[in-house]
Amino acid sequence: MSIKTLNAFYSAMSSTVEYRRMIVCHLLEKSPVPVKLGNYLKQTLEQILSIPRTDGGFELFYTEHKTMKLDLTYEIEELKKDIFFIEHPEDEFAVYLEDLHPGFHSEVRNTIEALRGKRFLNFITDRDGTVNNYCGRYRSSVQSAYNALFLTRFARNCSERSVLLSSAPLRNLGLVDISVFPSSTYIYAGSKGREYMDIQNRYHRFPIEPEKQNKLHLLNTRLADLLKNPRYEPFSLIGSGLQFKFGQTTVSRQDINESIPENESQIFLRRVKALVREADPGQNFFRIEDTGKDIEIILTVTDEKYGTLKDFDKGNGVRFLNRDVPLLLNEGANLICGDTFSDVPMVEAAVETNDETFALFVSEDHALQKKVMAVCPRAVFVSEPDVLVYALNELAR
């Protein structure tokens, strides 16, 4: 089967979720991985590699006559890693990673030394760029089998509770749809922790006033209708696409490959801003943040400390989970992982409850490192998600 359209590509990637989950289960049980599972990953890789390409990347149709050029490095490289991983001893996979990431073993050793002998009450981590290599399209950023295996070992052997906390939506092309962990391993917390799925697969959410929720629902309906217009449909197919999070909506206006002409991107930005003004003329409910790639439409909340309006951040999410799960952050050591300034509030929320908090960040940004260290002196920094997950795997073993 050949992949010619963007939707066919997304479908092919989505179909690897269940196969990768089965691979993880076989590896955890130390039973041989059926050859057919490896062959399926190989077939998917071959299909992707057969997509026509130009100097600008792989070319796929997103309408009957229009094509889009995409960088599919993540999807290709993670499939290659999984295929190598299930066909070779685990020690050889470490050599494979060293070839990809110079200095890999040195960073792994340093991380192990910093965390050796620790058992954590809570392991709370961001996903993309932290424990998962970055992908330019959320819908196809399916978790790798090796990644899920390593993180499952750590969750089972080194932590009482493990939480995957992301700004992405929880369901409907969200966090649970692209993860391949075995069931009852991680609490999935989407929308910055505003909604979560516990390990019994029960859904919970942060309370939002009905008036605010109705405003967001109305806006989301209008955005969905806007993206049905052929002129604007491409924006639902690139980068983050259209994500209806709980308490926040994200829509792409550009991707990392600049697939959309800048003038068209700016026109779309103005159109979305106009929709928000129509839904909230008094600017009492929403705030817009334009990252240049994504348009974030954020439902504000009341600051618990000062009583003023603010954006819901991941620190609010951790505090909500601490009350609702409950996490019991104050009763034992906690490990918080992230990769950007938006993850620092998670560290702050844990530290304010318990000084015995450790931070592990994927970043070579000195300003971010300084910020994290100021909040949590027990901080370790690595350069790549693969370093982080491999080090956690070694600690678990």
C-alpha cells in the first residue's frame, strides 16, 4: 500500500500504536517479540520512505490537487530505533544511541549518579521534548516501543505513582491516543493537568464555571466550522492542528517547515482573533497567545494565591492533581521532568509542598537551567530525551 495523502499517513502512524503496545508487553514479560510485529513496523517504515520527496521534504496531498512538504524525521527515526531494538540485545541499543548522540554515555552516567538509590513517591513528567523526542506534528508523534518500555520499568520499579502531564488534549487525537504504555502504568494528565485519566481509566477534570465553559464551546464550534472552509482546512493538518483542550484551544497557523505562505498564515491569524473578539467582546474570558506557529486561546482562571485572573499553568495542574488523585506530594520524594520554562511551575508546585523534590530537565539553555536551579537545587540537566529515558531505564534495572 502506498501513502499519497496526509490523512493516509496519519492513519498509518496511528495503526502502529497497538502493535507497539503489544511489543512492549512481550518485552516486559521477557517473551520473544512475534516476528509479525516487527514486520509490521518495517512495512510501515517502507511505506513512509516510498512517499515522493523533493528538496523541501516528503510531499503529500492534503487536498485533491494541493500538496504539502513535510519533514518526517521523527516518524522515520523512531521506527528505525524500534526495529533495531527488538532485533538486537539491549546493550547494542545503547551503542546505537551513542552513535546518534555524542556524549550519550557520559550524560547517562552523570544522571544515574545524581539519582542513584532514590525511590520516588511521584514521578511527574512533561512529554514532548522531555521523555519523547520532538515531532513537528502531534497526530503522528506516536510513542516508540523502546521509550514506553524504559519509562514503564522506571514507573514500576522506582516510583509509587507516575504522571504524564502535557499541554496537549487528553483524548480525541490527544495524549491517550499516541501513548503505548501498558494499561494502569501512568496517569495521563492533559490540558496542563486540567483533565486526567487515572490508572483505572476513569476520567476527571478541573472544575470550570458553566459560563466560561459555554463561551469556550461556542468558540470551538465556530473554529471547527472555519476549518471546514477549503481555504483554511490546511491549518487543521499541520503542526498541532486543531486541538480542543479542556479550558484551552490550540490551532496551528504555521509549522516548523513553513508549509503555509506567510501572508496566508497572517490572514488566518487575523480571522481567528476576530472570532475570539466576537465570542468575548469584553475580553473577560480569553487570552490569545501567538507563538508564530500556534495560536493559543486560553481560558483564564483565578489565581489561588492572589485572587487575580491568570492563565492556567502546569503548576495549577500539579496542585489540582495533588488534591484530586491525591498525589500526597508532601509524604515522599518527588521527581519532576521538563524541557521548557512552561514546565518550571510544576517544579515550583512540588517544592512548595516538599523540599525533597528533584528535577531532571532536557535543556542546554543556561537561562532555563538557572531558573530551575533557583527553584530546585537538586536539578540535573541532559541534552536529549533519549539520554533521560535511558538513564531512568538503567536506574530501574
